[in-house]
Amino acid sequence: MTESKKASDVFVECLEAEGCEYIFGVPGEENLDFLDSLGRSKQIKLILTRHEQGAGFMAATYGRHTGKTGVCVATLGPGATNFVTSAAYAQLGGMPVLMITGQKPIKKSKQGRFQILDVVSMFEPITKYAVQIAAGDNLPSRVREAYRLAEEEKPGATLIELPEDIAEEQATDFKPLPKSVARRPSAEAKAVRTAVKAIESAKAPVLVIGAGANRKLCGRMLEQFVEKTGIPFLTTQMGKGVIDERHPKFLGCAALSAGDFVHRAVEDADCIINVGHDVIEKPPFFMKDNGVQVIHVSTKTAEVDPVYFPQTEVIGDIANAIWQMKEDITPNRSWDFDHMLAYHQAELDHTGGLADDTRFPIFPPHLVKQVRDCMPHDGIICLDNGVYKIWFARGYTAYLPNTVLLDNALATMGAGLPSAMMSAMLYPDRKVMAICGDGGFMMNSQELETAVRLGLNLTVLILRDDAYGMIRWKQANMGFDDFGLTYGNPDFVKYVESYGGHGHRVESSEHLTEVLAHCRDTPGVHLIDCPVDYTENDQILNIDIKELSAKL
């Protein structure tokens, strides 16, 4: 006799067939059949969080690290709306995620419109795929499609809404669909040849590495391309670490769109090879109609923008396209990149002087240096959003891909701690640090309880200025009165200790060094309350171009 099972059992079987390891979230009344089925899974572990947004951020970070779809669950109504920010975070940031939400019965109703929203319509603009399951026999195809689309370039968010009455339907004969095997096409040979000819004939080509290049094999192929040609490279914020930034041809990170040292090098270039560019990121340079050739290398054709309209496009699997170009190209013996590289050395000299400032409260460039000195080769830092993100993007040397997790797409606050928690779960033998402003930290600080409950080892470094500091800085720069951006904070040491973690309060630069090392080397969840001095943030751009030009 065939064992009776319900649609929610089939749903879990489909997730297992896709290789799902974790489901993060806050289930509700409308998920109870799904939760019952999940409780019998021997493969999938439920990670109960304290807010749906934190669950979504964790699932997205799983997708970013692994390239596989992260899965999270919420109930209907307010549970689903709490997924909105993390769905947009995953969608814009290119992270594969499947969000599962509950819903009231759709074939009968005993509660009117209580808690009911059109969740699918709400999520359609911020996902690649959003669907309500109207019959249990549709589940295998809908799950397979959600996974396929979540992981297909450009990766992003998908959503499946499972109503209560569909979840409990009998589904004896339904089985998961097998995964399809899909390979991205190689770039067209003529496009490769056109690009190579443009590079060979250029006097000063430069390579820009963007978010889309942060994929398996891309870093390896790009480094081989740089080694063969000698062409220097820079990165966007989300391209950090694709190639080891200690490489002698590294020009810096375009953490800003213009006006920085690295942009002097870009302005010297007559050919820009832009790899994995995504207009969702702040542009690393402003393209002009000035004869400079821009070559777009990506899985997708370029989205034309007022500051981005490439003349040549090489479309296909990025790693393979770079390999094709590397095999074809003959380096130009007249190339001389010393002038470009001198700009990077000037940046290092400029930032190095700032990083030696041991004032207290801590000066951001000094903080960046302290963190870099503390973290091992494969350590992972997960940045929340604030002005410190720019300091870290510019000044923190990334050695490996996905060791500097930041958001330069949605640029949301609140993701730093959940992102670090997921990193610590995936890589328990690596050192992980969340770096958060006090504002961003408090948006998901309740997840400290989740981190302690899971027995994670991580450090949460809070940069405390008792204000929404980046906006306050811009407010001052625009000549407005100081208004509406300051607040009070809890005693962060007592706060983390109340959850069962370990709290530390920085009292000097020397003390910061000691505390960072202690937290790195001691198991458990550690929180560091570090006062910071943002009064001189303008020094990010405190560059005397005339003086710099004279030196060079």
C-alpha cells in the first residue's frame, strides 16, 4: 500500500532533491503543514531566526558564498512583508534565494480578508519569479523553476506562496523533477577577436572587475589574463577579492564614482575592459564620448546608461570569455603602466599616513588597518552600510573572493550581522567579523540570540558614533543644520551579555589591538563597542590633484 503524503511533504522532498541544507525563518500558523513535513526531513535543518529580514539576509549570503539557492520561510501578511528588503537585497546583489510564504486557504475562507495581502503581486517587481501554488501537483515544476531562475545569471530572488489548504492536499503520486544540466554559451569568436584587436592597439588599456565577475573560475582566468598581458586592474566594491589585491598590477577599488586616486588611472586609459559590469552598482567610472574604447565582457548585453554605452560587447560565460581573450591576445611591447601604478602608490602613501593616526575615538582609516592586521588570510568581514563601507572598500586589502561582503547594490542597513552569522555557519574554521554602525546593528541586533543559540564563533565590531553618521556627514557638507540624525544607544556590553555573548568596550588604539586579537582567538559570540571619530570623513577625498600631479 502506498504511504499517504500531503503536498507539503512533496514540497520538502523537492527542496531535498535540489540539495537544500538549511531553511531560515519565522514560521507562522499558515506554515504548520510545511513545518510538520520539514520536521521529518533528515537533510534540511531549520534555522529559527528572530525576524524574517535576518532570515532573508542569511539565505542570500548562503547563495552568495555557495552559488546555490538559499531558502527562507515566513508566514503570510506581516511575515511576508518583512521579506521585502531581503528579497530586494538578493535580487539587486545577484544572490540566489527562494522565499517561501504561507497564505490563508484559497478554496474556502472563514476569516474574511484577515491578514491577506496579494503577496505574489507585491514581490513580482523585486524577484525573478513569484508564484502562488494553486494545486499540489504543480509543486515539483514550480520548485524546479524557482531554483533554475534563482541560479541562472544574473542570480536573484524567487518566491513561492503555499496556501494552507494546498499544503494539506493529498499528493501520493507527485515526485520531484530532476535538475536540468545547463551550460552558459561561449562568447562569439568574432566578438572576442574584435575586443582583442582593440586591446592590442590601445596605448594604455585597463581592466575593471565588477560584481558579475565574482563567480567560480573567473578570478583564476582574470589573474592569468593579467599575468600574460601585464594590464593593470581595478575593482568595484562588489568585485573586491576576485584577484588578490596584493598583486603588483592592482590599481585600487573604485569605492567612489569619480575624484579618487584610482580614477586618475582610469582617465589615463584609452581602452577599458569592463568585466562583469552591472549598472545596479554605483558606476566605477563615468564613460564619456571622448574616443575611449569600452569593452563590455559579461553574460548579458550591456544595459545602456547615460554614463555607460560600450562600443564592443563580448557576451557569454565570463570565465570562458576571458580565457578566449587570453589565448588570442599578444601583449603590446610598447605598453608602459608605470604612470597608472604610481597613482595607486600615491593612494597607499596617502591612506598610510591617515592609518597611523591613533587618536581616540578611533579614526576610521586606523580602524581599517587594525582589522586587516588582525584578520587571517582567509578571514571574512561582513560590512553593514555606512560611511565606513567606503573606508573599508578603499583601504582593506582583500586576498580572496567573498572575504569582503558588502552591499553596493541596494546598500541596505541591517545585513551585516546576519551575513556574518551565515558565513560563520558555512566556514566554522575561518575567522568571521561583522562590521556594523550602531544604526545598522540595531536594525537586526536581536539575531545575537540566534548566533548564541547556534553556538557560532564570530566577532561583531560596532562603530559607535550615536548617530546616522553618513547622512549627518552629508548634511553638514550640504550646509544644512545638524538636525534629526542623533540618538541614544543601549550599553552594548551589557546588551550582548544578556544574550549569553561576550562584550568588550574599546578604550584606546592599543586596547583595540588587544581586543580584536582576543575576540579572534576566543570561541563564542563577541561584541566590541568601538567609539569612532567621523569628523574628518572628507579625508577620503582630501586629495590635492595639483600636488599629486607634480609628484608623478
